[in-house]
Amino acid sequence: MSARFSFDNSYARLPERFYIRQEPIAVAAPRLVFFNAPLAEALGLDAAALAGAEGAAIFAGNLVPDGADPLAMAYAGHQFGGFSPRLGDGRALLIGEVIGRDGQRRDIHLKGSGRTPFSRGGDGRAVLGPMLREAIISEAMAALGVPTTRALAVTMTGEAVLREKLQPGAVLTRVAASHIRVGSFQYFAAQDDEEALRLLADFAIARHDPAAAEAENPYAALLSGVIARQACLIAQWLNIGFIHGVMNTDNMTISGETIDYGPCAFMDAYDPGTVLSSIDHGGRYAYANQPRMAQWNLARLAETLLSLLAEQEEAALEIARAALSEFAPAFEAAYYDGFARKIGIAARSADDAALIEDLLRRMAEQGADFTLTFRALAAAAEGNADAARVQFGDPAAFDAWAEGWRARLTHEPAPAQLLRASNPAFIPRNHLVEAAIRAAEDRDDFRPFEALMAVLARPCEDQPENTQYGTPPKPEERVLATFCGT
């Protein structure tokens, strides 16, 4: 085998009740339709060797690399508020861990690799469209500087998968700092397996919070670390208009990375109540609800750690409550700092939150496009407000806000530069993602997918040759619901 992986599989060294060893199930005709060569190089892999037929075989699950130890991870989870004590990798496998050129450990994971004992009657497969969606959006998030899992490859299987209709099958190769979830802790808490909880917590500390090992209470420090990372992550989602769509506890990582891009989407017109997930019937995970639901998920994590936080229940509850109280101020600081930069303010003052909220209120009332409004502020700061004003049904609503904003910018050294660096011109708009998927699935044409990926790799550059990728959808192009693909 010319494509070699230097695996060091630490999760596989945990006791066997943490996972079930499972080989991927071979497919008929592997075909590599996306390969992330720069990511492969960063992981210390041989990109040239993986870009051909051998890579397709590995990323489809037909060829298991030397040193791999494929396993389906066990976890539980609250799904839309209802608890399932046994979920696990029903269509995915952790094939191993590698140490990248930056010295960081990362999982390599196959999604759509066949049935496992956790499949619960499912076929264990994935279809092409949702795997392309995850590749597009996860790589866009990475380019935007948001912590995220990454897409290393998408491989077609040469087999049809039945969903509402027969669709082309595919496997996504995903890279993550780890796949430990809130649901991983819930799995063992539901079984009252304190030994496993302690082992998992110690593993998470070693992997994600090594400084916590030296703390007076390492498990409290772990909980605080997870809370801080998630508070910052959710703030970043809101700063770019992103809606995850399925923020279940099995989809929240301990690492603080965005994971499991199912019915996720970016807003076009700003509306805090936006729901774009086909399965979120009650709006549980609407755009503006995401901070509250993140805190709810983190409370479920804290519950699993109570026995580790202190011997006495009341003392453990007090520690957990204190840690959870850190979420709101951490989120608000990251949220308003992010929006301050988006309006050209490098160092936020106490009064800037009101200026930010006033703009958002006016945008919601006027149906302003989220991405284009903020992007247009750079030109407005330089004296040309036309592109910003046109986003508002009544341009006077922008003018009234801009008067105070311009006065505030007199205290900033280089607001236009900061505005262009903080506000993308290009996001994976739903209609563009859908068009790329339709071309690939219906016509075997990957050119729209490849063109969109190239544009999204440089989100904050003007790219005058690609302006069509920055415009909102026409009414007939709007995508009002996205799907998870299972």
C-alpha cells in the first residue's frame, strides 16, 4: 500500500464497552468525487497517493489502511428533548487517529460506511447529496474561522440507496479533533457506570484540556472548558447567520467543534425565528434559540459529571451550577465582540451592544439580507452607503441607524479594513448548495460543486468575477427546508 497512515489509536485503547469493533462494508465501485489535498498534507498524509484509485478504495471502506482499528463509537443523546440511552455510530466508523504536522491529534472517520450494531434498523449508508452538503458547509465554516470538523473526501459507492427514492450512495471521510460528544457521557451515566465516566473524563482531559489535570478539581475544570468552548462556538454561529438545525446532545462535541451537518443552513434575510430544518417542527433549534439550547445541552453534560465533581450531591450540584453560570457571560462577550467587529469596532465599549441590537432590530423589521448588509458596511464606512441602504425596505431605517454608527467609527483607526475582514461576501447559500447537489445527483456534473467550493475557500475576498455567488436567491430559488439524509 503506497498511501500510509501513521495511526496512533488512543480511543481504541479504552475498554471495549466504549465501542464495537467493526470493519467497513465494501461497496461496488468506489469513485472519489472530492478530495481535500491541502487537509491531507496538513495531516501528514501522502496526498498524491490518496488522490487516485487507492484513496477511493480507502475512503469508501473497501481498503482498510495498515494500523487502522475501525470501530463504531457508543453514545446516547437527547434528540429534540427526548432521551435515547443507546444511539452510537449507526452508519459511521472511527478508523483511527493521526498526529498532524501541527502536532495535534485528529480522528479520521467514515460516514456512510455500512451497518453497525448501533444502526437500529437503518441501512448504514449515506447518499451523495447530504455528504456533499457536509463537505461544502464544513469547509466553508473552516474558511470562516469557525471551529469545525473537516471534510477530507467524498467517495461515491456505485450503489443506490433508498430514501424517498433511489439515490446515489456516498461515503464522507470526516476529520475531527475528536468525536467525543455530550452523548458519550450520557451513555455511561444512563448505565450508572461511574468507572467508564471517569475513564472518559480522564481521556477528554488528556485530549482537550490537559491543563485541567493540574486543577484542584480536574472534572470541574473540564466542564468549565467545554462550556467556554461551546459559548464561543455558538456566538460565532450567530455572528455569521448559521443555523445548525439539529442541536441534539449527541451532536455537541467536547472539543468545541461544529459537528454533524445535517439540516443546517445559513439565513438569507435576517429573522431571529428562522428555522430551516425539515425535522424541527416546533422551532426548538431556531437561530435565536441556539444559545439557550446549548446551555440546556451543557446542563445535561453537567448532570453526567456530578459523581465526579464531589462526593456529596449538594456540593456537586453547587459546582455544576457555578460552571453553568459561566455560559451566559462568556456567550454574550463573544457574541457582542463578534458583532462589534462586524460593524467595524475593534475594541467594544459598554454602549456598543445597544448600537448592535438597534441594527439587528431594523434588519429584522426590514427583511435585510444578513450577509450582504454587514458586507456593505465597509463601503458605507468609506462614504458609499448605497449597497447597505438597498437591503432595507425603507432605506431611511438604515440612515437613522448609520448616523450614530458613523459617529462611533470616528474613534476607530481602520474600520473599513476590519469590516472587510470580519464580514464574508460569500457564504454557502442554500439555493447554491442545492443547485450543486442537484447537478451532481441528477446529471453526474460536479462542476457547480467544485466552483462553489473554490469561491467559499476565499469568503472575505471581493471576487468580482464571482458576484453571482453572493446574491440572495430569487423567490423561486428559495430553499425553505433542509434535510438530514438518514
